[in-house]
Amino acid sequence: MCNLSKGVEEKGIAIGLEQGLERGIERGLEIGTLNAIRNLMETLKLTAEQAMEALKVPEEDKVKYAGMLKN
């Protein structure tokens, strides 16, 4: 393999790893927030909306978490 091809391949692998890591971190944060919402709902008998308000979940994310709670 020529040096140019090898460099392109290595750069592609690095970009892929970085994107995978970022997505993994995002997913971990989503799961943590979802668990926190569920815990507040269970222990304090809050509605999903109340739990998300208590956690200061951004308005644009509330629909996403509401959908995740149904699954």
C-alpha cells in the first residue's frame, strides 16, 4: 500500500473511532438521564413531566425522553 493510501486509511479509522466514541458518550448520557427520570418518578411519585422539570431537561429533549419512557 502506498503512503498516501495508508495515510487516508489511518485518518478514516481515526475519524470513525472519534465519531463512535462521541456517540457512545451521548448514549451514556441519555441512559443516565432516562434512569434519573425513572428514579424520580418512582421514589417521589412524580409525573414524567415533573421529573424532567426537576432535572432541568431542555424543552427540545423532553419529547425524546417521553418516547423513551414508553419503550
